Amino acid sequence: MAGFDSTEPSHVEESEPLRSDANIAGQTADPVPAPRSEPVDAPGGAVDIAHSAPAAADAPVGRAAQQTVAAMYRAGGGLPRPDRTRIMIVANQKGGVGKTTTTVNLAASLALHGARVLVIDLDPQGNASTALGIDHHAEVPSIYDVLIDSRPLSEVVQPVRDIEGLFCAPATIDLAGAEIELVSVVARESRLQRAISAYEQPLDYIFVDCPPSLGLLTVNAMVAGAEVVIPIQCEYYALEGLGQLLRNVELVRGHLNPDLHVSTILLTMYDGRTRLASQVAEEVRGHFGKEVLRTNIPRSVRISEAPSYGQTVLTYDPGSSGSLSYLEAAREIALRGPIPRQHEGNHQ
């Protein structure tokens, strides 16, 4: 992308006065995605931002985000659509690595690029639902009802304000007990997979935000999808605990989902001023190889502030380094497509 080096951020953003339009809601889209109407609907066809601009861009925050994406399109061209829905499992049992932040911002970035994206919040804390501005109090139909009561996924999906084509299946506090309740359920590991399979509306991407554990909820996610996305914080002990996660991926692959593999590693909270961040990045790239995205996500105040306004950084501050980095990371994911198992790095 012209004029922007996502791998070497030159500074860490400082706090700035809050934007006056930071909490303006955009138009609400239909709860269930409608069939694609773009003229370039063929698999692999490029999305023309000039002909598929989100309707929610009429809102100030949506319009600003859309202008940022339009500038990227002029610089680098359109993005291909996947020939089938890519289900991406965002997992890392280590807390505080940017898992939820990565989920919602990659999803928002791809939606702003013209894709149809669903975020499934599988974390009982409901942070992804909060960041997307989705109501998730105890009485709201949620992914808990889908897993435990076999409620259709289409009945719990809600549209995300400001960003056309982005949807969320929220998590409520009820999900905290789901692991125990699932123990006695028949085919407990594949409840989410069946729910996604029965969801009839077309989607380009599904992102599943997993809890910071390797229990039944995370196993459900791994059975449902093929691609595992691992955010890794550029801090000391960055790789600590990843061995167990990779072993779980191997176990699920061997017994429940032979297509499962680690497709994407994203370095988060990167501070280019420190030697430690560079050392961690070098170690991760040496260990995982091609799965590591070229784009690093910088440590950014704007990224941290956005969820408190029920927004992603894409709509909260479209011109920030965090917003541009997630846009570029999403672009990498879309352009390179899913990495087949035989092309994985040497960690397998």
C-alpha cells in the first residue's frame, strides 16, 4: 500500500481528544444477510468498491471508514472473493494477546472491502459483541441458545451498525455454563458445525472468537472451521503455551476435523522502537514461516479506546495506524487465500 509501511510503525500513538462523531450509529442492515447483488459475484471475482459501497457509509463514521478503504482500493485494486465460505477460528489460550480485537477488526476490514462477514462470539465475556456494538444481556438470543437448545443460527444473528455486510452472533453470560452442559449432549463437539452448516445465507468469511481456554467451546470452533488464526503478542513469553494449542489442533485434526490447520499468525501490540518486539517477531517468523502475515499490528491507543464506544478501530478512527494495519492484514488474508496443509510451516 503506497505510503504506508505496516511492518515498521514509527511511533506508538498517544491519546488524542475524542472524536465528536465517535459514537454515532449508522443505518441498520437486515438481521440476516441477503443474497449478494454485486455484478462481480463470481467466485474469485474482484470486488469493485465503487459499485458495492456499504449503505452504512451514509453515517459519518461509516463514511470516513469507507473513504479510507476507497483510498486503499485506488492504490492496490480490488480483493478476490473466496470461492466458498472461509471459517477462521481465532484462538490462543493465553489471555491479553489481542484475540478479540483481531477478530472484530479483521472482520470489519473485510466487510468494508465488500465481503459479507459473520462474527461468532464464543467467549462468555462477550467482548466481541461489545466491540461491535451488539446488545448481549442475558435475555438476548445468543450463541448459547444455538449450542444448547439447537436454535437456528439465523435467529440470533444481528447486524453491526455502521458497517454493511458485517453481522454478529452474540455471546451472553449464559455461555459460561455451556461447557458443563455440553458434557452430556450427544455429538457435543460438532454442535457449532451443524449450526453453521444449516445457515443458508451466503457469507464470504466467518470469524469465531474463542475463549482463552482449550475446552469444549474452543473444540466446537475447531470442528466447525478449517483455518486457525493465532494472534501473538510481541512481548516476552509470546510463544509460551502455544505448544499445547498446536497439540490440540493436531488432536482435533486427527479425530474430528482432518481439514483443520493453522493458516495465519498475526503479530500484535508491536512497538518498533523496542528491540524485544523485533526479536519476538524474528523468532515467530523463524518458527512459523509462511503463515505469519507480513503486517504487524502496532500498539495503539486508538485500538484500545474503540471498544468502549461499541466500535471497531475502523469506524472509531479510520486514519489511525491501527486501522490501516488491520485493513492491510485483512487484505493479505484475502489475497493469499487459505494455505493448504502441505504448505504449512515447519512447526507441524
